[in-house]
Amino acid sequence: MNDTTNRTILICGAGIAGMTSAYWLHRNGFEVTVVEKASAPRAGGYPIDVRGTAVEVVRRMGILPQLRERHIDTRRITFLDPEGATVAALAPHTVAGGAQQDLELARGDLNGVVYSTIRDHTEFRFGDSIAVLHEHEHGVDVTFEGGTRRTFDIVIGADGLHSRTRRSVFGPEARFHHYLGYCFAGFTMPNTFGLRDEVALWSSPGRGAALYAVGDRLHALLTCTRAEPPFDIVHDLGAQRDLVAAVFADAGWRVPDMLTAMRAADDLFFDVVSQIRMPRWASGRVVLVGDAASAPSFLTGQGTSLALAGAYLLADSLAAHREHTAAFAAYEQAMREFVTANQALVGEGSAALFPATEQALEQRNNRLRRLTTAPAATEQPAHSALKLPAPHRVIDAARTPKAAS
């Protein structure tokens, strides 16, 4: 990497994509600032998967042993019919595929481990966000909401599905937002059902309710089909609770208890199930990574893995090319096919976990009854279809994070 070209980088978003980008950019000799609207790194969150290529990313970061210690060992997934009767009880890898070395852990645990690795050498601006971006020949002038103004060589948008960076540079979200026909509500609730290290998934046509027990903690998920995305209530918690309660009003099993807990939950998260599909991820000196660039939706189980791989490849491309235009082109070329393959997983059975019709539900249940072992792989799975380039040699060893491999 050239010592003076594109040296200073601002990352918008301290999630997995943003903090992983910060790790690899620092390791490659860049000066990194991360701005995050939250007041501190986000803790908690629903369990996420780190699979295939992404496992190699965290191994190269030197944090794989720490993540293994936090691995969630889910023993089984029990599928229930509309009456609450068991359809099938299966090992997780039987349903989702994957390999023994794949990881499952709380989102906050992954965020926390990466943050602890980079916090001593990365500037963080918590409780702030970007107000205005002004690009010119020599960089990007940034005005923060807090009033500070600074200039950076490059700005990276790692601020998620509803990215403000993307909106300010590339245009309205509607241009790139592909709604998949579902919305969902997630929250935690008291574990009064005797569940432990397992998932119970109740389904009726167009509706699904999941209880995910991680030790003594119980994560709840309610998802339903909806013809049009309910964008009009994305900032109204009361309306979100009312919508979910109305959809599940006549549901059986544990759903009434879940609705009661949802009303009292202080960590309710409601959103639509969507993908972000863009013809390009860079404009001038601004580039996107993670969900901001290519959200695959939770139906694929690959959002975190795409964020980890994308962060690695973006930093690698910036280290390999003097000019940002060439770096961004290399990043897209390396990442695009991997993104396309993983976004396509919603058409290969992932969405079938939440069947929309009675016929689709019966077909899914019949498949589950026959699925006693993981199907033999006939080709390389999408989550392992990317081979990472070797890490770049660090320019200044004194600036290398202690956990770097």
C-alpha cells in the first residue's frame, strides 16, 4: 500500500461489518475512525452463524479460540404443526447444513470480541453520526451530527440494511430494497417452558413462532407473511406490537404467552425481511460493505458471514491498489459472485422454514419427516464458495493489533 494515498478512512457503523473492516484496515496500515450512533458497542442480540469462508476470516484475526468459547451448542430443532404437535425433531446441521467448525453465537459476543481487539488502536466516535458528506478531488469532507468537521480519504458505509450512507450517496432505499414478503418481531422473554439449548418452531400457513433457548436466556421470534412491507410503522413500537398481536391473535401453542411477553419487552426489534441488491457498491470515494451493500436476509443465515468476508476483501483490495477506484473494482469483482450465490439461498429452501400456504406447509413437513440425516453435499455450498486471498504483510509492525495472526 502507498503510505500517503487513501490513508485515512471513516467507517460508518460499529457492527460486525464495520468493526471487522476496522481490524483489517488497521492491520494493513490505514488510520481508521469508526462513527456509531449508539452510545456504546451493541450487546445482546439474536444468535447468529459464522459459516464457511467467514470462519477462516475470524481464524486469521486470531479470535477463533475466543469465539469457540462462546459457541452455542444447540442440540435440536423441534418443528411443530398448527396444533402444537411435533412434526420432527432434528439436529441443526441436518436442517441448515454446515460443518462442525461452523460457529453459532450471540451477535453481541462477536461484536464484543472484535471490539476488544481493535479498541486500543482505533478511534471510535460513539453517540454520533454523519450529517453531511461532501466529496471532492482530494477526499471527503464529513460534518458529524455533533458539529465536528473532518476530511477523510475514504468513507465506508457499514450501517446496515437501512443505511443512511447508502441513501445519502446512492439514493433512496427503495431503489435497492427487495422485499421478500415477510416481517418479523424479535425479543427476549422469561424462559418458563423448560427449554434449554434448543429451538422450537411452530408454523401455520403464513405465520411462524420460534423460541430459541440459549442457556437460561430465551429469544422469541414471530414472523408472518405480508403482501406489502409495513414501512409506515417502522418507527412506531405501539403499532408494531398491535400488528403482530392481530396477526397471531388466534394462534395456539405458546404464542399467547409470547404475545404477552412482547407487550412488556424492552428490546423489541421489528423489521421487514428483505435483501439489498445494488449494481455497484462504490461511488467516488464512498463504498459500502455488509448489509448496507448486499443484505441477504435472515432467511439465508448468511448475513454475518457475508459481512465478515466483505470486510476482509475490501481491506485487502485497498491494501493492494494505490487508487481507490481500482481497489473498489477489485473488491466488487472478488465479492459479487459470493453475494449472488448466498442471496439465492432464499430460493433454495431457506424461506421454506416459514411456509406461506397450507400446501407449502404440508410439503415442508413431509420433507422434515424424511430428513433424518444431513443430505450428502453434491457441490460446494454457497457459504464456502469463496477462497480468501492471503493476508497482506503489515507495513508497520508496531501498529499491528496483538491478536493479529
